[in-house]
Amino acid sequence: MAAFLLRRLLQGALVVLGVTFTVFVVTRVFGNPVDLMLPLSASAEQRAAFAAELGLDRPLPAQFMQFVGELLRFDFGESTWQRRPAMAVVLERLPNSLLLIGAGLGLAIILALPAGLLAAGRPGGLLDRVVTGISLAGLSMPQFWVGLLLIVLFAVAIPVLPTSGMGTPAHLVLPAVTLALVPFARMTLFVRSQIMEELNRPYIRTALARGLPRSRVLVGHALRNTLVPFLTLVGWELVLALAGYTVVVETVFAWPGMGLVAIQALQRGDLFLVQAIVYTVAVLIVLVNILLDVVFKLVDPRIGLG
Amino acid sequence: MNTTIRRLCATTGMLALLAGGAQAQSIAIAIGSEPSTLDPQLRDDGGERQVNDNIYETLMARTPEGALEPGLATEATQVDETTWEFALREGVTFHNGEPFDADAVVASVERIIDPGNNSEQMAYFGTIAGAEKVDDMTVRILTDGPDPILPSRMYWMKMIPPGYAVEGDLAAAPVGTGPYRFADWSRGESITLERNPDYWGAAPDVEEATYRFVGEAGTRLSGLMAGEFDVITNLLPEFTRTVPKFAAVDGLETSVFVLGTDNELTSDPKVREALNLAIDREAMVEALFQGYAGIAQGHHVNPAAFGFNDDLESYPYDPERARALIEEAGATGQTIQVVGESGRWLKDREQIEAVAGYWAETGLVPEVQIQEFSQYLDSLMGDGPRPDSIFIANSNELLDADREASFIYHMDGAAASNSDAEMAAMIDEARVTTDNAARQDLYDEVFRRGHELNYTVPLFNLQDIYGMSERMEWQPRTDAKLLIKEMVVTE
């Protein structure tokens, strides 16, 4: 186990470095970040002076060496947009994003498992059609639009929740529901099809033939055996949430998380903040994957950690 | 007797409380982005200005219509070509008790031009060489050459307390001389300002203001409709019918296409004239802006700016003439590049596509390229070949025509696409002419020439539209400053 963890951590570190370096190159090679940082009226001399002050006028390899040196000291430089250490901005916003993701994905998982089971219990029945219908609708509606729709419905027409912002548990409801919708839909359809497949297997038929209650067979046998693929999907949704859902949901709801900051940093050419954000997201994604491998092993002893 | 007095006291107390309650107005303002820092001298950041314009003040101020007037200085006089002298207002103190005097002005100027501070605002202060104290209440600002715009520049430079700037934390807890003082910043959520009881000017109506940061226009609108906000910025024109109240005011931005006058197609004056005549600007104002935009008067200069040419008129809509000109030029069927971006300025993509549609009717074949913003900036200001036409909504913060002239008309300007040395010489001269009348004459000539040669395709003077709750009374300003002291709550 220890050897496995060590190897995965090393692999993960390579992935994180690869991603970070790619971002380093891409942000410097395409477009001039100083143009994004300064007002349009800045003169050519001011642009040059600004670039020199940030070290952006030096050749790429020299910049790269400095970047690597600072990275080793966990120093991501100063955000040009916020004028404070880039990592401080990330660490300030990360908990907000994790709260949102936790609430949204938690909600999706809690609802998807029973919904998928119920739908699979009687394929083609009314319940199945309702659940499948909701899931397909959830997958087809853009999150952006769903968010605005929920705001208009539950904050303006029926003013029970705040439209945007953060601060109280009530503020979390609409963003979490918006974020939950797509993962819920995908998880529900997945659980449904997995269970239906599982129900056709001989061991299930045997269990039913022995007179075990259907509900016990569903939960105790079929569901248990879909857990590993289900967790894989949860992991995938977690990655999508970290790298995408939060950007949309946080923008719509003015939720002060990392996704919102990522967009703003990109718009303002804030290389140093973008680098810190990408690094952090990459680290989180690697950790999620390692965690999943360990959980798989615990859930299914047949899986080796070779 | 005792009871009577006690009762009297109780009643007076209650009355005082009631009166106080009626005055203690607290409002919520939704702006598009959170200030990156509350240091007023480092960044060029609209969110930061929307907050700090209430905390800090400048030597010069402007009327809501945009005319310069005294601010923290009572008088500005030009001593010689490179020196301006400012007499300072007496009895002004910073929120922390530091006096506002010549030392504060010198410290403010020196801090902003210090290369070590790498202030983005140097785009506005590039000519300033330093400041000198004459006596406690008189200060001189020195420029590196004749600078007629210096008073306008001093309307942009916020005055900071010299002691606190060194010992305190301007970035997180700002201290100015303004009508409001900083109360709280809960990062990511809100900023709260409270009325400054010791303000030197008239006491404003609003007691407390809370800023919220909502980037998405639809969400801001929802917050206003739900009663969470009293003022929201950047209301889309189509929502003016929805909100309880709104106010539109001429803004700082003018949308324009810059034509590449050295390019094969657009070097032909006939083609350029056709491009101007082909556009039905009135129809666009109605369709895109619901009427809330002004048609540019034949040049791309902000009408409130010094140097605006009052004699020019907007280009007429004459599609037949445009088509004939294209035919005469033998350009029918030729491709014209139409470069722009999306999401940065009000209705930018819509303007670009509408104009391309009009140009298509002249016989030209527009090739629209909506570029990612940094790529777009490279097209606009980079060293590569100029596009035949490129869209920009140019902002004039200092309300002086030098901005539009130097940036877009001057052959060495960052966004210019011509090689007209004669025009460039006039612009250079206007930059250093300190006699206002002579300077206006130069600009009149520059813009007449640009108009006649059709160097640009001016479109609209964009308006800023604010949504307001029923209880708000407020007329927004041309300079886009969001001044809480000018807001009144009626309730």
C-alpha cells in the first residue's frame, strides 16, 4: 500500500508539473499579458516598463528557470490584479468552492442513488419515465440558464432565497442545486442502467428464486456491485466540478470561489494567479484520483494496487 | 414634577430616535466586479474606483455634466510651461485625523510616479515629473514638458494620507478625505462604507452603503427586482422596461471602427466613404440600444471632452451612394476584414455584426472575425498587419480629446492604422499647446480632416444605464463616477 501511494504521488507530481509548465508557456506565448493588464491608453514605454518590472521582458528560458526556482519554494509570485501573493488569493477562495462542490455533489449523490434504483426497479414504469425524463432534461439544460431560471423562480417570483452572494446557508441552496443537476442526471441514468444490467445476471435471478425480497436483492446485491463504477463516475464529476462547473455556477450566483477568480484572472492577464489556480486544481485532481484508487481497493478486494 | 420631566425626556429621546431612524438610510449597490485592492493609486480598476471615488478625493473635480471644477484644490493656475500651481482647500482632514496639506499632495504624487510601485495609472500620469511644496497650503506640480491636460489629470489622482500610506494598510483599509469612510470589507462578499461625520462639504443623505459584486447582468437585475439592491450598474438597455426605475447618462465610451488606410482595399477614400454612408445608425440605436445611445457626430470623440468638434455632423445613411462608391472604386465583390471581440463592451458583437450586415449591402464581402480578447488586443495594438477594419469602444476617462487623437488618429498611436504625418504633427502640437483656444482650433482641424478622409467609422456615444429601486433619487454622472453623496433615498 505504501509503495503504491508513493508511486502514485510521484506520478501525480509529474502530472502537476506538466500542467503547470504548459500553462506557463501558453499564457506567455499567446497574446501579450501586459496589454490585458494595462489600460488601453498606456503608452508603449509604459507597457515596456511594466513588463520589465514583472520580468516579462526577459527571454522565455530565463523566466522559466526563475519560475521553477520559485515553484520549488512554493512561491507563485504576486497576483498583478490583486497585488497580493497569488497563493493567498487561491487559499482564500478555495474553501468557498469546496463548500459549493461538496454541497452540490453531495446532493446529487444522495438523490441519484435512490432515483436510479427506483427507476431500475420497474423499467418502463411511470416512476422510471419520470426519473429518466428529469435526468435527460437536466443533462440538456445549460447550467448557466438553469441558474438564472432558479433565481427568477425562487428569489424573484417567490422570494424565499437570496439571488446571489454568500454568507448564510440560504445563499448556498440555489448554487448547490444548480451545480447538482448535471451530475445528478448523469449519476441517475448510470445507476439505472447498471442496476438493470446487474438484474439480468444469474446470481440475481438465483437470489430472487430463493425468495429473497426484491428490495434486498436490489440494494444488498445489485447496488453493491455497481459501487466501483459509480465511484469512478463520482470522481469524474468531481474533476468536472473543480475544472468547470464552478466557473459557471460561481459566475451566475456571484459566489466568491476559485472558478470566478479564475475567469477574472484570465480576463485581466494575471499570469501569476492563473498559474497558482491551475496548479491547485491539478493537485486536487491528482489527489482525488489517488483517493479513488484507495477507496476502490477497500470496496472491492479483487482490485489490486499493482 | 419629576415624572413630568422624566416623561418629557423619554418623549424627546423617542423623537430623537425616530428622527435618527428616518435619516439612517442604508443602501445596497451591486457592481460588476470586486475591487482588486482598495489602494487608490495602483490599479486601473473600475470596481476599485466605484468604491474609492467615495472615500478619496482629487485636487480637481467635475460637475455631473463633465466640466472641471475645484475639488481639494480651490484654484489651479499655470505658472510656466511645465509648472502648475494649486491652492489647497483649508480645513480638510483625512478620516484618520491627518491634515490635508501640501505634504499630502507631494506624497500622493511621488507615490504614484514611483517606478517601484508599478502603478497602472501611469497611463494617465505619464507626463508628471514631480511635486513641490510652496507653503503649507500651496503646491506645484511639475511636468516633463508643456502639459495642457494636467488639471484633468489631477481630477484622476486620488490624494492619500502621507503618514498612513507608510504605516497603515491602504490596500485593505483605505483612508481618504471623502464624504464616506471605509467600514468593512468581507472579501468576496461585500464592502461597507459609512458617512464621514467630519466631511468638509455638505453632509450627504445616505448614511451607509454596502457594495455587492455581481458580474452577471441577469443576476444583478434579479437582485434589483427582488429588492436586494438599490442601485445596479450596467443595466442592459432591453431591461429598462422591466426595472422599477432607471437612469441613463452619456458615458465615457465611443464605439468606432478604425480603418486600415494603408491596406489595399481601405486605402481608397471612396471605399472608406462608402463604409461610413452604408450604416443606418439611427436604426441601430433603436434596435440595439432601445434609444439609449448617441450617434457619434462624424468623429469618434466623446462629446463631453475638451477638443470635441461641434461643427461636424454625423454621416448620413445613404445606401445607394455607398453602393455606387464601391462600384466606382471597383471594389464590388472584394473581401473586407471586420475584426472585433465579444463581451467587453456594451453590445459589441451586435454592433460588429450589424455593421458587417450593412457593409455587405454595398457589394463588399465582410469577413467577420470575433477574436479572443488578448488576440484582439494584438490585432488592435500589435506590430502585425492592420486589419481593414477593427472595432473598439474607446473610453475617455480624462475627458480630453488627446485620448482619441493620440490613440487612434496619430500615425504612431497604439491603435492607429494610418500614416498621415501631417495629422500626427497637429496632434503632437495640440499635446503641448497650453492656450485653450489654439488647442481647440488644432483639434477642430484634426477631426475635420479625419472626418473628411473617413479614417474611422464612428458609431455611437454609449450611455451608462443604471437600474434603481423605487426609493432612489439619483442622476448619474457623465464621468461614470458612482458618487453616493449625490444619491437621495426618498422614503
